[in-house]
Amino acid sequence: MSTSGTPLRRLTAALGAVLSRYWTVLALVLAWETWVRVRNLNEIVVPAPYSVVSDVVGNPSAYTDALAHTLLNSVVGLSLGMGLGVCCAVAVWSSRLLEGLLTPLMLIMRSVPVVAMIPVIAFVTGYGAAAVTTVTTLVSFFPTFVMVLSGLRSAPAAMTDMFAVLGASRPMVLRRLLLPHAVPRLLVALRLTAPTAVLAAMLAEYLLGRDGLGTLFAEATIFMAPQRAWGGALIATVVSVASFVAARGVEQRYSVLFR
């Protein structure tokens, strides 16, 4: 009795936890489904959630290759953007000259919407994976740069003075004090940019790419397949949320080590 009841209780507890946290999403989906059924709307106008999920579950092969391309573009762009952000933050911290040169350029790039930069990106890199990676890199770069630079400049004054008294060089101060102090800010940047990278990759694929969920969405729209288009959007949303949850878990687990 107790052995068979334990898995059931665990499942019930898990479902209760999910419903207590995400009941608004479930209510919205149910309202959407009811509205489509009651109004008897055409699937081309507004597909019902059930038909979208049925297409995803019933035709997984139609989404797997596109999802793999989007994930690859997201991971590569996120890695490059965060790596460049860290390097530029260290460069700006180490040199006032570089700070004067790089900071205005970065602010200008940040103030221009990525969509407005897409024609320039397409002209430089062409259409395809390179353009998608460039867009994702730009989206991931600025938050990382800002957060890491803030961490480098907010080290405790007492620790900085101690390193100065001990005669530590600037590279040693950077390596032993400032970079470890900036790690929690880097994890925050990861949490902020991980879900955005997925959606940025999908947007770039929609406008510039030849593969991925964005291209799948564009083709489904052209050929009047709303279930397939909404299915691609659903998968992108789920992956984006999963990226945020995973990044938050990494932040909560490892930020304690650097306090």
C-alpha cells in the first residue's frame, strides 16, 4: 500500500506545484481553446491550442531539424556574445583610453534596434547561419558587458586596499579579486540573455536564415499552415522558458560560492 501510494502522492504533489505556479497560463490556454470552439473560427485565422499541440506531437520530425539549428545558433551566439562582453569589460576596466573609445560605440549599438541593423548585417555577412549568429551575438553582448563591468568596478574597497598594500599587480588584482567578484554578475547576465538568445535566433532566422524555427515559421506562414507556424512559436517559447529556468538554477547554485 505505502509503496504503490508513494509515486502517486509524488505525482499529485508535482502536479499541484505546477498548477499553483502556472495556473494563469493554463487558464489562458483553456480560454483560448474555448473561444475558438465557441466562435467556430477557421484554423487559418486562429488555430486552437489542441490542434497546435497535436501537430507538434504528431509530427515531431517536422520540428527536430529546425529546433537543432535554432539551438546551435543560440548557443554559439550566446557564447560569443558573453565572451566578447567579458573581454570588452576587462579592456574598459584596464584602460581609460579604451573606455573612451569603446563605451560610446557600445551605447550607440545598444540604442539602435537589432531589427534596424539587420540590413547592414546581411550586407556584411550575407544570408544564412553567419547572419543569425551575428544577431544573437549582438543581443547577448551588451547585457554581459554592462553586468561584468559593474562587477569589476564594485569590488569591496577594503579588499582592494589590501591588495594595494601587499603590492599586487593589476593583472593579479584582476585575476584574484575582481573577476571572482564579477562572477555573480556574469551569472545574472546569463539568466537575462539565455532566453533572449533563443528568440533573437528565431527572429534572425525568420528574416535572414535558411534553417531553424524562424525559417519554419516563415515557410508555414507562406504556405498557409497555421498549426505548423504556431507549433514553431510554441517550441521556441518552451525552449526560451527552459533556458531561463536552467540559467536561474545555475545562478542560484553557484553564486553562493562567490559571495
